Amino acid sequence: MQIWIDADACPKVIKEILFRAAIRTKTLSGMKLIWHSTAGRTYRVVYRDTLTASWADLSGDIVATASSTSWTDTTSSTVARRFYRVHVLN
């Protein structure tokens, strides 16, 4: 599975906060995404399985409690390739 973080399509604040070092790790339960975060901010993971598909919500709201936040996509084993974005909601 290939994972891409689409920083170019995100607002500047997201690039500055999240995309300095986004990490992904394949685990037994799915693809684990880890990104830099700010405690108290709310994030949401969105995805698409092809470059031409529309972006769709994947996670619910994720409230950061530390300087890095992780979330696992438990549906990633059903596709060969998936593209992710992490949005800052507040």
C-alpha cells in the first residue's frame, strides 16, 4: 500500500503544523498515521482511493492532547492505494 500526504492542496497553516513530519506505519489493525499537532486543536482525517475521487471523511473529530497525534485507518487493508489529508478544524 502506498500512502501520500497531500500537503500542497492544504491551507498554509496545516502545512506548517502537520506536514513537517507525517509518519505512517502499517500495523495489524491498519495504517497508523502520526502527525505534529497542537494540544486542544481538533483534526479530521479525510481520504480518497484514486486521484480523481472526491475527498471523504474517514475519521471523526480527533482532539489533540499532545504535540503529536495518531489515528489508525482500520479500513486500509481493503484497498491497494489510499491518499490521506489531515484537516485542522479549529
